[in-house]
Amino acid sequence: MTTLTHNRFDTVAAPARRAATKPGLFAGFGATIQTWRRRLDERNALAAFGWRDMHDIGITQTDVLNEISKPFWKA
């Protein structure tokens, strides 16, 4: 004969565990903000490059102007 037991806390804790493992709205939003901030910082650094810096990494002034003219939300 098998004895089944029921613990009322198991039914309460299970949804809480599932909710804790799902990524939240703010986690995705935070990652997007970080990406936008990184793009903005990189484009600002690129704007400060001199001709020698651009030549060293193999880009032209036109490449730099095209990149820094983009809004931060565009890749």
C-alpha cells in the first residue's frame, strides 16, 4: 500500500519558484539600456579619434562620420 502525503507549502512555493526563474521585464530593459550606453560611449570615443588613429585601425573619416551620426538606439 502506498501512502500519499500532501504538503500545503509545496503548492504555494512552486509558483514562486517558477516566477523567480523567469527573466523579468526590468532585466531585459536593463540590458537594452546597457547596450545603448555602450554604443553612445563607443561613438563618443570614435568621434575623438585623430587621423592617425583612424589610419591605424583602417577606417576613413567618412566611416567615422557615418557611425557617429547614428542615434544610440541604432546598431
